Amino acid sequence: MGDSDLKVLLAHHEVRACIVRLARGEDRRDGKAVSRSFWPDATVDFGIFAGSFDDYLAWVVPGSPAVLLTQHLLGQTHIELDGNTALAETHVTAYHRVDMGSEERDTVLGGRYLDRLEERDGQWRIAERTMLYDWSRDDGVSVDWSQGLMGTPFSGEHFTGKATGDHSEVFFDAGSLAAQQ
């Protein structure tokens, strides 16, 4: 494997890591992670929202109070490199728990992120993102986690996820590799 092969392999890894960091940042409503995934002059178009990166960041963090929880599951990513530019298509299945006022409902959609990424100063970030929707499903009223799972109560409150303030924050804070060094 030559140097050019290693450069391509590293670029593919960094592009995918950027897309994964963004999905986690959106789910955790973590503005720093989201900001580290986009260039400040980036644009986004989700069909239901289009605008500059600053407008997008204000839209997604803290997010709508009615959207209590999201989970973005990423599938395969097809990446085409051309110098310091990459085109990436990533399949996504996105879960949303939505407070409708009288009840909470679960909604799931599937689609693809079309990202144009640029490498600047040795970093790959998104310069442009467009969302394509392939399908959507309303799963109805959300499960009541206070009853546990399949009739068995949880042994603690930390087993259910939240957009912010759940056990993953404690897990990463306590287990932070940077803090241990």
C-alpha cells in the first residue's frame, strides 16, 4: 500500500467520522459536535428547513421542545474523493419522539444525506448538506418507560435515553480518555 492509498483511506475515515460526529451531536443537541462537523459558511437543505450553518445550528440546538428525543442510525456511506472535495451519500434511519400535547408519538423516517465535504487546513467538514427522504412511518403512541421493558421494571432511571442529560453524558465524562491522560 502506497502513500496515496493511505491518504485515500485516511480521507474516507475522516469523512465518515465527521458524519458520525454530526449524527451524535444532533441526537445529544451538542452544539460543539455539530459545529465541528460543518464549515462556518456551510449551507443545509432539509426540505422543511433550508439556510446557513448559523441558522441550522439555531434550529437543531437546542431543537424543538416538542421533539423530545432523536436517534439517527447511519447506514453505508458512498464516498467519492476529488482532491480536497468529497461527495458522500449516507443512508439514515431517524427516530423522533414527538410531544403532540395530548400524547407522545414515535415517528421514523428513512432517507439519505447528500454531503459535499471539503478538506481545509487538514480537516474534513461538511460544506453543503441536502436531505433526501425515501420513506416515513408513524409508529403511534410512544411506550411508557415508567413501566420498564416488556413488563419488567428498570432497576434505575438511567436506562432510558434523553436528548440531553442522560447516562451517556456521565459515561463519557467519567470514562473520558483525555481526562485520564
